[in-house]
Amino acid sequence: MHRKHLQEIPSSGSNVSSGFAWDWESGRTAELLSGMGVSVLRKERLGSENTPQELLVAACSPHKKQKVKEKEKDFVIVRRPRLLREAEPGVSWDALPDELLLAIFAYLPLNDLLKVSMICKRWRCLSFDEFLWQTLDLTCRNLLPGVIGQLLPAGVTVFRCPRSSIGSPQFKTMKPLRVQHMDLSNCTVSVPDLQSILCRCERLENLSLEGLVLSDDILRSIAKNTNLIRLNLCGCSGFSAEALEFMLSSCSMLEELNLSWCDFTATHVKAAVNHVTSKVTQLNLSGYRQNLQISDVKTLVERCPSLVHLDLSDSVMLKPECFQYFHQLIFLQHLCLSRCYQISPAALVELGEIPTLKTLQVFGIVTDSSLQLLRETLPDMKINCSHFTTIARPTVGTKKNHEIWGIKCRLTLRTPSSL
């Protein structure tokens, strides 16, 4: 596009003088005018042509008075015609459809996703689309008050958050959460804050609250999740036997249950063995020393005939007399009796008669020499091959394993930080 020729402006009969004097240097004047979008023309010899009056503009603010010197007629100021802005190459972000932006945002880690949510209203809406928040990993983080209340309602279905410090969730609605798999093991969280999270969960299939202080209200909230398959309450405390009974009666779909080393009385233990669902296939009731009796084993076996993995370690009241009940478990493959001190190494040979039994953990019962002899006697059975139980635990293996119950979380913070 060619710029129109600018005619010289006569000095007479005009509202703007043909020359101006400024209070600052001419070099700064030219720089200022250039920034204002006006051009400086050197005065040429006057001709007979006239320039329309509407092309003239004032070079400074109308509120400022201009100082005019008759001797200085170096330039005139005219309006430059508006040029059409040339289109920038490529496609504008604003022109991209929501579906494409969501596909791009899906590649962002959590840190960057939170940053783009502050760009504009549209991007904030898209960045909190439930499609992007299905899996969330906040392991070992310091979660400030309000963070959980903002992130979980975004559509999270898999939430991994062990060993974190959780501030008050501060939910803005009582709308149920969509979380189906949640690991809050060994978190620092108050009982009321934990209750405020669990009371909004009704779709849980896998839940781990290992090492936390609970309450009767929390167990009643867990009981609302009738589709619960795996539950890990290892080392928990703070709830009554009645609440435990109600929860176990409600969660009839449980397949894996870890109730080891809880703050149980004998009443708690009896509530567990009398109300655990018959569908359970993996059960950990270790750590109850004098509170777990042989009669409890009898009740448990009769109630849960489908047991595949049973851990009764650290139950010092158990004797070889309870072996007869293990023979009734036709699917039993893994048995743990570590530190059941009234069971002698010689009596363990009888367990070799269980045809389905593959592994036997008896740490603390047999010495190294007795262990070697036992392995020779039971060559088809793996003995003392694992120190830790995996029943209902969300993460198995090394610390590099970031999965929970076999599900990998996509959204995670790349560096340690607070939220």
C-alpha cells in the first residue's frame, strides 16, 4: 500500500502554526513524535496547493499550551493515514477449538496446567475440565487449606496422596466426588478434615487410610461405598467395634481387607471375624497377639471359604490345633504365621499336606538351620520369601513405582513444592 503524499501546510489561515518551539531538545522531540505515530517533514518551498484543514492535528495534549516562536519553522505535524495491520503468520490461539486445546493441555504437567489456568477465563475453564483431572498424584506434598476442595471436584477419579500434609479442604459444595481409587496412607490430616473428604465419596473401589486416626463417622462414610473392593486400614485407630461391624456389614463386595495392627480389643477382633464378607479372598489380621483366639480362626474359616491369602502373624495364642481349619480352605495359596511362637518348627511340616499352598511365612519361629531343613522337607513350597504383606496395599515394590492398584497417575508435580 502506497502512502499518500502529504502536502505542505501554509502558515497563514491555519489553526496550527507552521513551526513550533518545544521545551526540550530537538532530538528528544523527534523521538517522542516517532513514538506517537507522527512523521516529521522538513519544510520545503511553499507552493500554491492547499491541504484540507481536517488533516491537521495538534502535536501535544490539548490541555498544554504550545510555545510558538516565529523564527523556528523547521517542521510541521500532519496526521498519518491509518494503515491496515498486517495479519501475523500462523493461527491464533483464540481460533483453536476447545477439543484441540484440551488435547494440548493433556500433555502439560500439573505445574504448567495450573499456570495456563491463569491466562484467561476460557483457558481457566478448559484447564479444569474433568478430562484433564482424572488421575492426580500429590505424594509427599504440603497441601495448603482449600487445595483439596478445589482440585478433587475437578473430576478426579484416581487420587494418590500418601505422606502428605493436608490442610482444611474447604469444599464449596456438598456435591459427591467422583473419586474411585484413593490413597491417603500416613498423611498428616485432622479427623474432621478427613471426614469432610470421605463423606463426599460414594464411588470408592479402592481405599487406603493406613496409619491414620479415624472415627465412627469416618467408618460410616466408608460404609456408603458399597462397591468397595480393596480396603487398607492397617495401623488405624479411633473407632469403635460397633462402627467396624456396621462398615463390614455394608461393604459386602470386599475382596481384599487389611486390618492389621489396628488399635483393637478382643471385641474388635470378634466384630471383624463375625462380619467380614464371605467374598473376601485376601485378609490380613496380623498383630493381635492375645486378642485373636483359635476359636476366631474357626469362625473366620467358616465364614470366608474363598480365602487365597491369609495373614495371622503376631498372634501368640495360635497353636498347631488351628491347622485343621487351614485344611478346609481349598483355595489357600499364601499363609503367614510369623512370630506365632506357640507353633513349633516341627509342626509346620503338617502344612505341606495342603495341596494348594505355595508360600509360607514363618519368620521368628524357625532358626536358620531349621529353615533349611524345612525347605528340604517341603521342596514345592516357598518359605520366608517375603517380609511384607501386599494385601490391599496401593503401591507394591520400590519407591519408583508411582502406581496405585496398578493405575498410573498422569498429573503430578515435577518438583517438591507446596500447593
